[in-house]
Amino acid sequence: MKNYHDYQSCIEACLKCAALCNHCASECLTEEDIKMMAKCIQYDMECAAACYAAAQLMSLGSEKAKNFCKLCAELCERCYQECSQHDMKHCQECADACKKCAELCRQMAA
């Protein structure tokens, strides 16, 4: 059974991504046109939730971690696509973290 040490880089990418997604969502709420940022906020929150869950399952050595990481990669990719369309620093940081997390989750799930 694999555990934390086997998945450490993916776990760390997931936790960083979740933190930056939460930061992005929070910052988006302070933007002048919040309605324009609604999809970004929603995707940030979904991605953060998936990243936290994936990190927990990997830490636990769950037999379902690979399946969940595949879904996490999909949500990270979707968040990356949305955030990369916005010029704000918080969106660009989030996009970068989502892209890296998606790559590592895909590798882990392979």
C-alpha cells in the first residue's frame, strides 16, 4: 500500500493549489465586477475542495486515491483554463498552481 512518502510531491502540489484557489476566490470577491468573476470563484472553490480531499486520500494511502486524483486533475485543469483568462495576479498565481497540480495528479493517477 502506498502512503504519504510515495505521494509527497503530489500532496504538496494539491495543498498549495487549494490554498491559492482559496486566496483567488477571496480576492475575486473584492473585484469591482464580481458577477464577471462568478465562474472563477465557483471553480476556485470546487478545485480547492477536490485538492484537499485528494491530499487527504493520498496521505491515508487510500485505494481510491488514484481515481480521485484523476477527477482532481480535471477540476484543476478547468480552474486553470478559467483563471488564466484573467490578468489579476491572484488569478495568474492560481492558474500556475492549478496547472502544476493537474500535471502531478495525472501522473499519480496513471
